[in-house]
Amino acid sequence: KPTVAIVGRPNVGKSTIFNRIVGERISIVEDVPGVTRDRIYSSAEWLNHDFNMIDTGGIDIGDEPILEQIKAQAEVAIDEADVIIFMTNGREGVTDADEYVAKMLYKTKKPVVLAVNKIDNFEQRDFMYDFYSLGFGDPFPISGSHGLGLGDLLDEVANHFPHMEEEIIEDDVIRFCLIGRPNVGKSSLVNAIVGEERAIVSDVAGTTTDATDTPYEYEGQKYKIIDTAGMRKKGKVYEKTEKYSVLRALRAIERSDVVLIVLNAEEGIREQDKRIAGYAEEAGKGLMFVVNKWDAIEKETNTMDNFTKEIRKHFMFLDYAPILYVSAKTGRRVTDLFEMIRLISDNHALRIQSSVLNEVIEDSIARNPAPQEKGKRLRIYYTTQVATKPPTFVVFVNDPNIMHFSYVRFLKNRLRESFGFEGTPIRIITRERS
Ligand code: GDP
């Protein structure tokens, strides 16, 4: 999928446009903390184009002066996007800060589409002419608050979409990534897996995302480790910001089958870990916890059990994700990762035979009938699996409005008891039988 980034000085209306374009995306997950708030990255659609959007305005690098912020945001756009929307404010004309953004964007060969926001009616179109001086050709007038002009703008953006070679997804390769806070040991783990030399990735300009992925083979199974920028040369200011690492993590998650949430045994569980895990869950990928730096822990009889309890307490929504205790430093249990990843990947792609599925559901209903809701009893007619990765089931009922979420949870648990599904989320959708 191509990626589109919006850049521009503060207060030109970047977030409004971002939200207009991505629309309100409703999360299917009800109990994951903090996932949908404060988005700077989302998938979007225009006509028959699927793409990803980044609002670089949300990447805040702390106390740096405003020009530094703008610079960092423009750099993110240049690094990450295929097409850049350069946004300005028609009411204020071209400002010094706009010229500064323009200067940053001259450095990239990527297509830049100039948008002039706050052009709310036809008369105000005259404000646009000023913007030719920025040197990005015809400006596109838009109005974020009225939702005007977005169609023409997006048509132009889509004209510049690169001819994406569809990422060739080889069926026999399991793709996984490691996500987690800085310093939990993600790069060290990759090094421990593949050996120091191979994981050091050059920072040559123009290397495609794909080139930074690391292929690996273990016991006859092919894997691909999807890069999350953790392995690259670090140094740019914005790479230290949490929003940016989240952005990189999201992009890696999207391209993976299985996501390894790496925790630091020495530091325990932090709020940020939960947020990161929330993103992984929302994406519907296979999941496991990897507790790294286990070598550095003073162990008593129950140390591992206690840590496991902590994880289960903090990540209740991920009770199906297995946990592995490893040390990148000593290499202990690092190879066990592969058996786990393979199992999770199998479960993630599991398809259950319809007859077996319906037997389990019928048996569940017999054991624990749905309680009455609004004076009406739920009737389940039949269930069918409509997708894998993650396994997704549609339950046909008499009235979806009386399907209580606790009953959905009960059915999910029953499916897990019957079919395993260790390490993969499962989704249940309720539909009225027509
Ligand atoms: P990243 O930011 O998540 O990629 O973390 P790094 O791989 O750069 O590791 C951060 C620090 O933790 C480095 O100083 C590593 O040497 C150290 N470290 C990584 N793994 C282990 C481990 O298993 N045990 C110990 N004791 N230290 C580790």
C-alpha cells in the first residue's frame, strides 16, 4: 500500500484533513487501552485506492523550537511517504514557515502536492495565487471544516502513487516483527537470532523497506524478520520520539503474521508496553510475549510464575498470547522462539471445518444458553468461518441486538477450548439471518 504524509507548519489544519480523509475508524476491540486516541497513522480509502496516511503534525519532538519541529516532521514525511501533501493556510498567505517547509521538501524527489486549506467558498479562491510562489505547481484549494476540494486533492495524490510492486507474499514464509519500548533488547534479539553481521543494516538512501527485512531459515521453515527501525543507525532527532517509534511499529505490524511483544525483565511492565500491545491486538496479528534480559534477574522459586502473573494481570486482553523468557545476551531459549512463532502462525491461519464448528457451538449453547435480553431469547442458527489471519466467524442469529458481549466472550472461550488458537486473536461477528 502506498503511504501519504501530510506536512505543513502548525495550525494549517493538518489533523482536520487527516481525520476527514481516514474517516472515523471504529475499533473492533472494546477493551484495549488507548489505541484509537491520538492517531497519527491510519489506513484510508479513496475510490478504489487503498493507502496509509500519516499526520506528521502529531509527531512532537518535545521542547525543540518550532522550526526544528517542522524540520523533523518534514523528514519523517520524506523518509516514510510515497506522496507528500504540503498543506498551507489560504487565509494567511505564504508565511516564512511555509517557505521553510518548501525548502525542506525541495530536497526530496518524492511527489509533493500543494494544498491550500481554509478556502471555504468560491470568492476565497483568489487567495490561492500567492501559493504558486512556493514552486510546487498548481495549488489545490480545500476546506477542512467544510470538507470541500478533498476529492480533487486525492485524485491528484492518487495520480502520483508509485506503481507498487505488490509485495510478494510467499506463502511458505512466516513474517514476524519485534516491537517494544526502546532498550528492551529488540536489536540484540535479532542479532542473537541471525548473528551480528547480518542484522547491521546500512542506511543507504533509497533502500526499500523490503531490503531491510532479514530472511532467516530455521529447521526447514523460512522466516522473514520485518524491520522496525530498531536495527538501523539511530541518530535523527525524531527517531527518539514515541510517536515515531509507534509509527514504525505499526508499519511493521501491518506487514507481519506474528508480532513479538518484547518486554524487559529488569524493568517490569510499563504503561507504554500496554499501548504497544494494544496496537498489535487491534491489528489482528498472531502475538506472543518475549521477556528479554532474563539473565539479569535474580531468581527464586517463583520468579517466573510471578512475572507471568504480572503479564496476565496487565494484559488481560491478551490472555491467549504465550510467553517466552529469553536472554539475547546468553542466547538462552532464543531458538525456542521459532517453534512458538510457527505454532502461532499455524493457528492464525487455521480454518475450522463447518460441521465441527457448528457442533462446538451447538454444544456450547446446550451447556449455557444465552440469557434473555430485552425480554427476548437469542437464537443461534449457524456459524461459519469467513476468514483466517485472524480466524473470523460469523454467527447467524435471530436478532444481533440481543447478543450480549459477555456471551460473545463465552463463545470465544469455547472455540479456544476446542481448537486451541494459542497466540491468535479470534473475531466473532453477529449477523441476522436473512
Ligand atoms: P532495542 O532498543 O530494543 O533494540 O534494545 P537493544 O538491543 O539496543 O538493547 C538495549 C540494551 O540492553 C543494550 O545495552 C544491550 O546490550 C542490553 N541487552 C539486550 N539484551 C539483553 C539481555 O538479554 N540481557 C542483558 N543483560 N542485557 C541485554
